Amino acid sequence: MLQLLVLLLIAGVCGALGQAIGGYTHGGCLVSIALGFIGALLGSWIAGQLHLPELLVIPVVGMHFPVIWSIIGAALFVALINLITRRRA
């Protein structure tokens, strides 16, 4: 149970940093956690496609959480969402 809470905390911090970089201001803790996990998936996939190394990996619950790629992936995902949902004046 404690490891799951640590994983959620790490994902939340990464998602919040991704939101700050991407310029997304809406949502709360759950949105940050979701963005952290989505960012980890997206960032790891991009890093794998470009053959880049994993940077700052934290082992939690028998798996590795890529912190840097999670932040980068969350920021890219937020930027994409902002481009799609931007209101035209």
C-alpha cells in the first residue's frame, strides 16, 4: 500500500511539473496524477523511438518510473491538449 502511494505521489509531482511547463492551469491532484502516468507512457515511448537513455529512473513496486520522461511527456501531452482545445477568437 505504501509503495502505491509513493508511486501516485511521484506521478502527481511529474504531472504537476508537466502542467506548469505546458501551461495548463485547470484540474487538481487527480488530473496531475493522470498526466504523470500518461506522460510516463508517452515520454518513454518517444525516448524508445529515438533510442534515448532513461534519465532519473525511480524503482517503485517492482517497476521503474522514468521521472524526466514523465515530465517531458506530460508537458507534450498538455501542449497538444491546449492546441486542440484552444478557443478561436
